[in-house]
Amino acid sequence: MSGTYLGMPAFPEAAREAVGNTTLRGNLRHATHTIRDKRARAVAELDDWAELREAGKRVKDHTLRHLDRYLVQVEEAVTAAGGTVHWAADADEANEIVARLVEETGESEVVKVKSMATQEIGLNEALEARGIHAYETDLAELIVQLGKDRPSHILVPAIHRNRGEIRDIFRSEMSEWGRPAPEGLTDTPAELAEAARLHLREKFLRAKVGISGANFMVAETGTLVVVESEGNGRMCLTLPETLISVVGIEKIVPTWRDLEVFLQTLPRSSTAERMNPYTSMWTGTRDGRAGEGDGPRAFHLVLLDNGRTDTLADEVGRQALRCIRCSACLNVCPVYERAGGHAYGSVYPGPIGAILSPQLRGTGSEIDASLPYASSLCGACYEVCPVAIDIPEVLVHLRERVVQGGPAVRGGNRVVLKPAKGHAAERAAMRAARWAFTRPGALRTGQRLASRSRRLHPRTLPGPGRAWSGTRDLPPVPPEPFRDWWQRTHGGRDEAK
């Protein structure tokens, strides 16, 4: 399952259930702490990390400002190299394009490179409905698929599973999808990896159609780039005769020189490696490149919008489109560490998901309206982001949108505004505060009344506020307002002058 499901609860309710799962919390704590400690050491090796971070931010911002021009450049370059470009406004259109392209080959099976974009649009489920079987080849994605599960992390989708659980999944499910797990399979990493390798090998060798996403698209040549650690992506990109790549329109970088920045920052921020073990690049088809014999005979690029244009129109929220999917923000987030990825109801969990999903999908559902609140605003996510996305700033911005009523329904390029539910009391309180703060006399009277009646104040808030004050102490009201104290002790004099 790639996204929200019917009746999925808001984040607080989903997280409450996850927090009670001690096995899940132990798995997450061990994995996230290990990854973030390794990342910190890898980043510390570069004296110019701050400069690389700033360069990545500027490249992304420049590209987003001129996205219309670079998209046309990508289309022209891919077409010149023998590929075909398709434009998809939303998930349904992208799924229809991919399904039709697979059906035109006459095949009923495809192998897939790990791809957030295809998860975002629910491609596997759409293909299954058309009688096409999609096989995930990334080890973690394979675990999720065999376990009929949902991904819970951007980099490590099966981070919520331990080795014993993975062994049990392989033993019980592999035979239903192809080659069964070896007899006597244990939970040692080497044996689990070998079982996956043998299971996937037969699929690689017979697959005629491969499906991928891309980490980057280089506009000047139409080259697509996939970085990975296992080699399964390389197999999917080079062996099939037909390759279909579904890529978000924000993945463009203008030049090869720009790409060089991200090939330094992405591996260190994601897998804590100096360089990815496998960096695959392809331009068009083998017939479209003179003197080259590897790669697909037919290449199709599906450029996906699916809410990205609407996100781009938001001057504050658009910085979420800088994201290069490194997952560093997840590994330092105290909320993600305790709640896990499933509570976010999106293939983009953690801090980046809390700002990206509500913009791509709107805030009409309970889960999407609650995601901007799935944060303590500690700022750790901003500190580790390799493209300097100010996630706390966007979270606060989206909270304002939720309270005021934000984009709820999308139809093509049309956005229908719908009043936010459950925030009437908050809106009323903010209006009352605005009225009081613009009237000094009324504010002073209110402060004096609050001080004189402080012994009558409750220790917890009533109604919806009880959830907040149930774990926090309400600050005590002082015996007198600051203005009265200053007048009494200093006679109103400004001693700073």
C-alpha cells in the first residue's frame, strides 16, 4: 500500500498505536541512531560541506525558478537520443501511460528499480489491476512487497523489520512469487542477502520491461541518473529491452557540473558513503547512441506533476521540492524515531513527508491536515538537510494553512478551497488575541483580571486543550502584570536611555 487508505486516522492517533509497539521502537531506534552516527562522520570529512550545501540549495532554487525552460530542454534532449517523453498531470494519468506502454510490449511482468515516484502514484497496484505483475528488486522493497507491507522509510523501506521477521517473510512468501527461500534459512545477513539474490536472478534474466524512477535528470543532455547500493538497479536499467522511467518534474539539474555537487552530498547524507557503489546514467536508447551496445532498445520518460506545480506556486512551501530524498531528516527526528513511518500515511514519512505530502495531496483528509503538526519544531531536520530546506518554517506555514482552510480537492490544475475542520476554537482564539493586542487598554485590563483571579485558574485546559496540558504544566500567572510591576518599581522610567 503506497499511500493513505480509506478511513486512515490522523497522525496523533496512528502514532499512539505505533508508540506502544516496543519491537518497532527498538528497531527504529537502533537503525536511525546507527545511520545518523555514520552520516555525521562521513560529512565531517569534508571541510567544504557548508559550501556544498549552499551550492545544492542554489542549484535547486535556480532550477525551480526556470523549470519551464529546463523541462522543455530535457524533452528535446531525450527525444534526440531516441527516447519518448510523456507528460502526466496526476497519478491516474501516469499509471495509465505506464500500463499502456507495458501492454504494447505484450509482456505481463516488469522488474522495478526502487522508486519513490512510482510508490507515490500507486503504480504497482494500478498494474496489478491490469494483470501486470511488478516485481520490486531492491532488497528492502522486496521485503516490503513479500510481507504485503507498506514502506516506512525513504532510504530503508523495511527499517521497521528485524532480521528474524525478514527470515520468516522469506520462508513463507518467496515461493508464492518465484524461487523459494533455501531450506534451513537463518537470519544472518549474508544468508538473507543470498536468498534474495537467487530469488531475483531469475526475474532479471527473463524480464523484457524495466521500470525506474531517477534521482536526477541532466537537462543539457537528457541523461537520467540512478544511485544505489546493491546493483539491482543496474540490472533493471541494462537488461530489459524496454525501460520506462517515472520521474517528478523537480528532479532536473541544469548541467553535469551541477550534478557533481549532489553526487557528493547525497551519498554522504543517505548511506554515509563517500560515493554510491552503483551510479547508473543513461541517455535515450542504445540505437540512439552511436557506438554503444548496452541499455534499452525503447526508452520512455514519464514526467510527473501530481501536485508539484501547485507546490511550486507557494513561495514558502516550494522549498520542499529541493528534496533529494536522502532521508537524513528522518534519522534525526525524535517524532519519527518513536512513531515510525506508517503513521504518516505516505510514502514520504518523517519531516520531509510532513511538509511534502500535504502540499502534493492537499489538506482535505484527516491525516494530511494533521501532518504539519507531527513535529516538535526542534530544527534538527534543517541542520542535516543537504539542500537547506527549512522544514520548521514550512511546517508553521502549513499549520497556518490548515487552520485557515487550505487546498483540499485537486482536479487537474484546479484547486478548491475548503474550510478546515476542528480548528474553529483556535481561529476564534487567534482573532480574540489580535483584537486584544491592538488595544493596549483592553490588554492591560485583561492582564490585571488574570493576575487577580489566578488562584481560580485550572491546572489543565478544558475540552480539546486537555490533550496538550495533559503532559505539560500550564505556566503560572504572575501576581501582577509586568507593566504594573515596572510602574511600581521604576516609575515607568526607561533606564536604557
